[in-house]
Amino acid sequence: MELIENLEDYMHEFFGYGNLNSKIWFIGHEEGSVQNSVSELHERVKTWNKLGKGTLCDCKDFHMLLKMGNEKPFTKGSPQRTWWRYLDILFLYSKRYVLDKELKRKFIKNEFAKLDSNHALLELFPIPCSNIPSWTYNTLEKQLDYFSSKEKYSNEVFKKRLSKILELINKHKPKCIIFSGTTALSSWQNIAGNEFKKITIGDNYYYFLKGDINYFVIPKLIYNSNAIINSVADDVRQILKKI
């Protein structure tokens, strides 16, 4: 396998999609992957280079140029599991209030995670994986020895990524940050700088920390109940009303 040029630059400087000057950020553990392969990673780095090596990119531009299986949300308005739930929160907190599939299809095709949008999507870790345990990049250890295992890779990049995310938060000061997934709760608390309060709704729950920046931690979005989505959206609405 040939070397992936600018791979370390990509890992340390690319954080996702959307607008850093927006009031709402979503932060996940890592981006999902359709192909989960070294060849896909190679194409992602090339795509990032072509789009100017920004901290964030336009999500549609990125995936339409990448052509690695995630184009349908932008061509047909097809649901993408995690993004679709982000849309629920964006719709419910705003004046739209209701969840309308056709409006969501139009939104994801034309307005989702653009450089001038009202939201941003960031990832704690830079390498896409089909799920948290998966690691299909060990052939790259000849280029970077810590790619021999996911544990070594995670240990290598975690502090630098965490530090950069904190730097971005301090610079741009979003009002609401919504973390996806409770398995990374300790990492989210490192970013927030404090422990969260657990909010229980029936058999479901999420975490919340109020302040100048308001932090939410939602269990994996594709499994969340509508009650959690509605409650978080309502909290966001009340917070932004006060600005």
C-alpha cells in the first residue's frame, strides 16, 4: 500500500463539517464508514486536500467529491441514521417545531452542515470506522507505527484532538454542544470541564451541564427515544431564546 500523503495533517487538522461560528455543535466519537478501508481513508485525505484543508468542510461537497457510498442523502434526501437524528433536534428546537420527512429531505440535500449553516458536526477521533471496536488500518503501520492497533492509535491522537477541540470551543464559543454516545462520557467530561447531571425520562436518559456553554450527552442517537430528542430540543430552544 502506498503512503497516504498528508495523513497526519488530516488527523490533527480536520474535525468535520459545518460552521464553527454557529450556536449548536454536535460532537461524535468518530465518523461512520461505509467501506471501512484504507482505500476509503486515502480518498478522504485526498478530498480534504482538494477542498482546501479546512478545519471543517461543507458536508455535501465532501461526500459528493469523495464518492464512497454516502451520496444519497445529498442527491435523494435519503436518511443517514445519525444525521437524521441531528436533523430532528435542529427541526424541533427551531420555529419548524414539527418533524416532516419531506422538509428533512430538502434540508439534508440543501442546508445540512454547510459552511454557513446554523450548526457544526465535529468528531473526537479522525479515522472513520464502521463501529467503535473496528480497526482495519493496521497495514498503515509501516507509515505510522501506532496504526498497528486501535488502542495505540487512540492513545496517540487523543490528547492532541482533545486539546484542539477545546481550543476551537474557547475561540468560537457555541451556546450548545451535543455529544453523541455515552461510551465516551469521560472524554465529554474532559471537554466540558465538569461532571454532568443525569436527566431521566421514563426508561431513557441523557446528561446535561448548564453554563455559558451548555453541554448535552445523548446515548447513541440512532437508538434514542423521541422523548429524549424532544426534551433536548426543548432545552436548546429555551437556551437560545435567552440570547
